[in-house]
Amino acid sequence: MRNPHSNGNLRKLEADGEEETEEKSCHNGFGVGVILGLDGGATSTVCVCVPFFPYGDRLPEPLPILGRALAGSTNCNSVGETAARDSLEQVISEALVQAGSDKSDVRGVCLGVSGVNHPSDQKKIENWIREMFPSHVKVYVQNDAIVALASGTMGKLHGCVLIAGTGCIAYGFDEDGREARASGAGPILGDWGSGYGIAAQALTAVIRAHDGRGPQTMLTSSILKALGLSSPDELIGWTYADPSWARIAALVPQVVSCAEAGDEISDKILVDAAEDLAVSVKAVVQRLGLCGEDGAASFPVVMVGGVLNANQKWDIGKEVSNRINRYFPGAQTIIPKVEPAVGAALLAMNFLTS
């Protein structure tokens, strides 16, 4: 794969004719305009509006956030195209209102969206954004893993990122701009380290315990109590009434609590999830050679998502980090200081100033 700095994977939309270079007055007082960074996951979408700094190597810390908005999912695979587009328009409009800006002030938009795995996915979402903005606005659409990586490396694309929230994916870049990914195909295709994957296995364990195919588990009483149900039989109707990923993934805290209380089934689900996530990172690192020929080279592994950063006694993130370090002693795990939406803004800034 090619580096998004090239004309391959990254699609950069420019105005017809020459680029607009003249600086213009901006409604919020920042004379050179603003940047929008968006992080669109399977559960929600965050948009931040930040000032555009023409010299990207001299960014202030922390980066000023002029506006921040939250809306529903922009993952078409999770919620459908109509809902995804509505959420995108809503979150952009609200962030600009908070910032005291309008669409003519925007210099660039970088959108990281889960479910963007093919050029046709990018093209579709780019077309939506083109219809929202004047033609001078530059637009960059990426998988959400790329902006999550940028959030831990301050906009630089090198190393590996692991996202584990409602969904999961590992994504990486080497110094030459080659890309690799593992997982991220959705829960039906084996993303068992995701929040959905963990919770789906827990629901399966409850049903198997109920009908005699599996051992008894604390998950039965914990999940029934959390959902206000009286029998495992009711789980069938509850599950299929609305099988959205986020709704299922919301049961992960019950799995963690049961594991902390000594439930062997829950513990095995979490151990297997941690191994699945670590193996995803391993696959990316080995394909890109990030660990060097001796396997000990230093490289960043940015870790993002509610599954990894829950800060519970049974710490999935710590378990994953330990496994990664057993594979690669030089791996430097990073918990980003800024959210992925800010990473998207930093990435757009780098693209515009490079």
C-alpha cells in the first residue's frame, strides 16, 4: 500500500483550477482559517474545529480547540448511509457554530471513519463532504485507525495503532510509507477482541449455560440484571430486537466485573480477546518490519478505545501491552494525550503544510 502523503490511498479534493492561496479574514478572528478534524466510530462521531497554522512544525501545545461537537455514528456498515450522512452534517455544523466560524472559513477537513476499507468507501464519503463546503476546501478521508495513530504521534504516520472499542483494528506505517492492517473486518468476520466480540461471546456463554451445552457462569445473573430481564430465554428477543454493534458492546463492563469476581468463563473471554488484539498488532509489525531484523527495534504502538482504556482491575489494555512487549521488546505503547479527532486535525495540518 502507499503512503497517504502520495496520490494513492489518500484522496485529496481540490478546487478546479489553481489552488486558492490568498489568506482571507476568518469570522472567529483567526485570519488564515480553520481546520476540521473528525473521528467517526461505530458508536459516535466527534468533530473538532482548530485554527489553521500555516507552519505546521510550530504548533502550540496544547492545540487550541475552538469548537467540539458529538453526533451519532458515521459508519455506514453499522447504521446505514442515511443516518451516517445525517450525523456527519450535524456534527460539522455544530462544531462550526461553537467555533464562531462558517464553512467559508474552513481550509481543510480530515475525516477518519470506521468502515472505510476501500477506495469506493472513501469516494462516497468525500462526495458527501464536497456538497457541504465551498470548492477551495481540501478534504481527506481515511480509516479511523489512521487518525487514531496520528493522535499518538502528533500527526506523523509511523508505527502501529491498535483500536479496540465497539470494533477493533490494527493499522501501521513504516518509514517509507508502506501500510498494513489486521482485523477491522467486523464482528461477523472475526474481530473477537472488539467490545462487540467480547460481549457477543458473553451472551453466547449465557445461552449455552442455560440450555446445557456449556458450564454455568456468573455472566447469567450479571447480564440479566443489567438488562432488566428475568430469564436467559428473554435474551434472544432482546438481542435480535436491535442487534446494533454499540448496544451489544455496552455489555463489556459486565464481562470485566464477572472476571474480576473469579468467573472462569469471563476470564477466558478477556484473555482470548487480549491475545487476539496482540496478534493483530504482531501481524502488522511483522509485515512492515517495524521491529527490525533483530526484532528489537523501537517503534510506537498507539492504543486507543474504551476496551483498552477502561482502567479496571482486570486491565485489558495492560494485558495487551504485556503481550505485545513479549513479542517485541522495543515496542513503546502510547496512550494518546489528545483524542483521535484532534489527531485528524493534526494530520490535515501536516498534509496542507507539507
